[in-house]
Amino acid sequence: MSQFWIYFQIGLKHVLDIHAYDHVLFLIALTVPYTFKDWKRILLLVSVFTIGHTVALLLSVFGIIAVKVNIVEFLIPITILITALFHLFTAGKTSKGEGLNLVFFVTLFFGIIHGLGFSNYFKTILGGSATSKLLPLGEFALGIEVAQLVVVFVVLIISYIVQTVFRFSKRDWALVMSAFIIGVVIPMIIDSPIWNR
């Protein structure tokens, strides 16, 4: 049980780390256009992202895939930027089921990219054979899922307050938050080590 808590907490801290806020930023960008009534879709998107994240770690642990850190560290803010831009340009437009498969596929792919960003560190904290890392990987993934749901829940509460108390429209909320995220993520892209060649 103590081992479960170790990896579960590593998963929690991975998402909720104030110094590595890219994960939280992506979750905010992902959640911005939704409200509590969309909880099924949000839960599905968050789980798809976790699956992508876990698949990347699995592929990395078994040595199937290896990507240069600089490339992944560059791609992570790009995924956030794309998500925020998408919601910036689609704010207020109804897309019931429209492009749903595309959104899930893109979320899965972005989860893989984010997972690759953590794969080197994850491999260093785990000893033993690749198969002995499967259970800790599951415990870690559970920690990630719970932390992501906490972030999403907080974003939805803030969204609810802004839209009911401060009378922001859903469209304005999505526009403001998407623009804010873009403003935060562009310097991350500019400061990326990938440019230092």
C-alpha cells in the first residue's frame, strides 16, 4: 500500500507542480469551452489525455520509443498553443458532436507528447525490469487522472462563478482565457532550448 501512495503522489505532484505548470495550462485550455453539464465529455477528454500520457511512458519504459528532450519540451507548449487557438477561434460556436473524434484523437496525441516529456525522469525513479514497472506506472497514471480531475473541477467552478456572478458569456470566458493562455505559452515557445543550435 505504501508503494501505491508513493507513485500515486508522484502522479499528483507531476500535474500539480507549481514550477511545471504546462500540464495545468493544457488542462485549462482543454476545459475552457465547457461547463458542468458537459461533465461526461470532459471526463472522457481527461481520460483520453491520461491514456496518451501513460502509453508514452509505457513505450518509453520498454525502449520502443525515445525522443530528444529538447524536441518534446518544444512540442508541449505547442500543444497548449494549438488547443488555446482552437478554442479562441471556435468560442461561442456550437459543435455538438462535430469533430468529436478529431478532438479526442488530438487530445490522445497531445497526451503522448506530454508523457514523453516526463518519460526520462520516470525511468530514473524506477529500478528493475520493464515488466516490474507496469504496476507503478498504473499507480502513477491514477495519480495523474485524479490531479487532472481536481484541476478541471477548479476551472469549472471558476468558470461557473465568472459566468453567473460576473455575468460573462460562455463565449467571452472562452475568448479571455484562451487569449490569456496564448499570452503565457508564447514566451515558453520563444525560450525553448530547441532554438539554441
